Amino acid sequence: SITKERTEVILQGTSSLDPNDPTAVWEEFEFKCKPGDLRRRPCLISPYHYRLDWLMWFAAFQTYEQNEWIIHLAGKLLAQEEETLALLATNPFAGREPP
């Protein structure tokens, strides 16, 4: 069975030197098939799925301590690792300083 509500993990970054600054602009890393922008066409690749996007769904049911891979993923995004960024639909920091 599938739940009626879906909690999502959203990964964001900011170029602000002070992330606690109320004027800091936070930008979302968009995944290829994970729900996100409501204006984007749904990703249908049945019977397959993108593994990372699938894992993000299950990570939302638990804490980050139970899904340590999320911390590693965030570190790779902060380092702008090309192999990791290739798993995403968009990198809001492309061509700019890392978040």
C-alpha cells in the first residue's frame, strides 16, 4: 500500500555568507523524478525508477541519523562533485560559487 500523504526531503543551498540571514536566498536542488516543481511534467519510466529519487522518498519516513547517506550526499553537493550532480535534474549553482 502507499501512504495518502507524502513527506518530502528537500535539499537546498544558499550563496549567502550568513545562512541565518533572513534575506538569504535558498535554492533547491531538483531531482530527475522526485516530486518537486508542480509545473514540471511527472517523470514516468515504468517499470523502472531512479534509485536516488526512490531512496529520498524512504528517507522522509526516518531521521537523517537513520539515513547517513544523505549527509554524504549533501557534502558531495556542497563540493559540487560532478558525478553526484549528474544524478540531479538541475544544479542551481551551475557556473557559480558552490553553496
